[in-house]
Amino acid sequence: MDNLIDDLEFFDPEFFGLSADFSKHIDPQIRHFLMTAYHAIEDAGYSNRVGADIGVFASCGMSMYLLNNILPNAGGVRSFLDDGDKLGIMSANFSDYLPTRLSHIFDFRGPSINVQTACSSSLVAVHLARNSI
């Protein structure tokens, strides 16, 4: 089966402060978001602005990756469960933490807002971002 998301083989977990093993348990959509957001930040000329007042307004649908890919494969997640990192794996796949994860990784100091409005999340995120300027 082909990857539905291109370039995931280029995801560099260490660049984002993640271990290689842990990053395999993160929804591919979230890994793709991190890569895409970094490229947007870099294209805007802000890649070296650690600690900058940059805001992140984002939205993501509920991740089914944990339920459909991680939990059924008990062998793949066993070491994390035995180490007591159940919450870490669960939170790594919650879309609620998408903007705050990005802000934390890059030490952004602006607002970090997750937007969930059923069918207009992206539009509302853009509206909130515009109003925060």
C-alpha cells in the first residue's frame, strides 16, 4: 500500500526533540504537520527565531491512528506500556495538543490555540490568527 502522506520517510525525530522509537507511535498526520509547519516557518524567515513571539493556530480531526494502528499491535507498544508511558503515547496522538506541541518544540512564546468547530475549524483558526496580529 502506498503512503497517503508523502515524505514521511524524511521525518527527523531528533530534529523535533523526539526519540526514534517514540516518534513511530505518533500519528503520521501529526508528524506531517510538524514538518510542514517547520517548512512554513523557514520559508517565512523565522527558522532561527527560538523564543520568538510567534503564535500557532491549528486544527486537526480526531486521530484514529492510536486506535487502529498502535493499540491493536500490543507488541509494538508493549515497552512503552511497561515503562508507564501510556499517557505519553496517548497525548502524542491527541489532536488537541497539535499547536502547543509545535510551540513547545520551537519555544514559541505567542498564543498557541487549538481550534475545533466541527466544520469550520480552519477558517476560524485563520480568523483568530488574523485578529491576534
